[in-house]
Amino acid sequence: MMGAVAMDPFVVSQILSGLAFASAVTSMQCRERRTILLWLVLAAILSASHFFLLGRNSAGTLYMILCVRVLVAAYSTNPRFILLFGAAVVVGFLATYERPLDILALTASLVATYAAFQSNPRRMRIVYMCCAALWMVHNILAGSPMAVAMEVSLLISNAIGFWRHHLRTASV
């Protein structure tokens, strides 16, 4: 009987981040708001797990809140949820704050909260592009190359999706 092979937590975190990457990029090529958001739920679960493995508990906690928030947003655009999930993000941040870098994760999470509850898919995409830029800077400073690649690709994929679904169709 062979023993289990233990994998380095960093390697596992990068695999999870790669899977989150694929889910997030896929989301931005979808046209329907709900489909975009449901793909982002999967990406959030994988990203949270990635951050927890890196010992970035604040970012992991914020991503778990993001997961629930995006799931709710897939079925509702009620603006009251912005306040509810914004408060949850702040509580999660305060409960897990470890370093100044966590402030950037807080900011990105609050921007994403606003984005998720936009009923206009065009506006939602634009705000998510801002969010991706914030997470990209966070991930550079957190030292996660796969998460940086994910956010860069997400930003590019979102821009392509924006062009395909909102700009190109308007000019045709």
C-alpha cells in the first residue's frame, strides 16, 4: 500500500488559483448577468481556498463573503444588499486584519460588492474591471503569481467581453 503524497501548500494554492483563473475568465465571456455571476461564485470559492493556503486569512475571508454575495446577486439586484454585504465585508476585514495589505483587499471587496448588485450588465462589467485592477495590485504585493495572472487575464477577458457584448453589437 502506497502512502499519500503530500503536496506543498504553495503548489496547491497555485493550482486552486489556476482553476479560479479559468472560472473567472470563462465568466467574462458570458453575456447574461446571472451566468457571469454564477461562474464568479466558483472562482470565489477557489480563490478563497488559495488565499487560506497562503496564510492570507483576511483575503480568504473576504473571498468567502464575496462568494455568498455573488450568489445572492445572481438572483437579486436589490440595492439594500450592497449595504448588507458591505457591512459583512467590513466585519470580516476587522475580524481578520493582519497587515496593511489587507486594506487593499477590503477596498477591492467593497468595489466588487457595488459591482455585483448592478442591474445593468454594462455598468457591472466596468466596475468589475476596477475591482480586477485592485486585486491585481493586492496579489502582486501578496506574492501570488497565479493570482496576478488571473486578475490580469480577468481584466483582459472582461474588456473583450465588454467589447463583444456591448460595443461591437452597438456598431454592427
